Amino acid sequence: GDSVTQMEGPVTLSEEAFLTINCTYTATGYPSLFWYVQYPGEGLQLLLKATKADDKGSNKGFEATYRKETTSFHLEKGSVQVSDSAVYFCALSGTLRTQGGSEKLVFGKGTKLTVNP
Amino acid sequence: DSGVTQTPKHLITATGQRVTLRCSPRSGDLSVYWYQQSLDQGLQFLIQYYNGEERAKGNILERFSAQQFPDLHSELNLSSLELGDSALYFCASSPRGRWETQYFGPGTRLLVL
């Protein structure tokens, strides 16, 4: 079945460092890909998404490119801030539509990022 | 603040018991989703309701059930609780059942002793 694998954390960086969080997926068909972020004590928020190959999603300085040839959707940011400390989840929308047209969302296990001043 | 509310924030109970978690979606959202987040299983989709009807089912145990009421709030019922049910339970909502526009609540942390 569909699955998402993301790099295990935790990841600790200094402020203004470059961030990469790797994400690869397995899916039949052509899923949409997402990055969600979970700040301490809060629910998940959609950070960015890409719906087809070679699309680049971007938001708040983060970006990720949908690479079909390598089945990857790595998250990058050029200069992280302390406020970026959170858990980041890579996810894909299932390629098998359930009854009624809803698509199952599959998440990776999450990568905890800590940014030190 | 996503606009999705969940109660209670924390719940401590014993094995074998039954609990009910409540979720109020954002104003106007018709779809509600339930997720379970645990250390070993990660974030797992449980079930989705759309305008009062079950729309999609994920890895939900038979001991668990949910419903969505006419005012669109939803309840997740967990029964015959086991230690392994201890987790963070999230509710999310979206306007028309489109997965990419889900808005998550802050979660209910359940501890089964």
C-alpha cells in the first residue's frame, strides 16, 4: 500500500542554518504530496503542498519539489529561525479513492526540528 | 487558532472503560476527520464524516465508533480501553471533504492506566 518515509529526527540546528528534511514515498498512481507542521501543544497545520510531478510548493520560506523520478518531496529552508522549531510531517493523498470521492491521507512518522539561537 | 475545538484536552481513565471525545469543526465546514497519534504508530487516520454520514474509514478498531450530529459536531467513542489506546486524538475539519484543506484541532490526550 501507499507509504511515506521521512528522515528520523531529532534534527538540531543553529539559527540561520540550512534545513533539509528528506521524504520519500511509495504509491501506485499519482498522489498529491504535503508537508504539515505541528508546533508544540498545537494541532497540525498545512505548510505546503504539490499536486503533480515537478510542482514546487512553498510557504513561509520553506519549499519542496515533487520529484516523480526519485519519488521524493524533500523539505528545505535556506535560513531557519527559532520559531521554526516544531515537528514536520510529510504526507500523501492516497491514490485509491474511497467511496464518496474522499482520498485517504497517509503520514510519515514526523521529524522533530529544534533551532537554537 | 484553527477554529476547530476539541474537548477535553486531557483524559485519564482505566482499562476497560469507555470515553467520548468531542470535536466542533470550523464554522461552515461539513467534513470531520479523526486521527490517532501515538509514538509507535505515528499519525493514523481513523474515520471521516461528511454532513452527518460516514465518508471514509481508516485504521479504526471495532471498539471505536464515531458519529456526526446535525449541528456538525462529532464524537469519537472509545470503549473497552486498553493501555495501547493511550495516544493523542486529533480532529480536523474541511469545507467539503477535500483532504488538502484540513484544519486541525489541538487534540485530546488520552492516558489509559
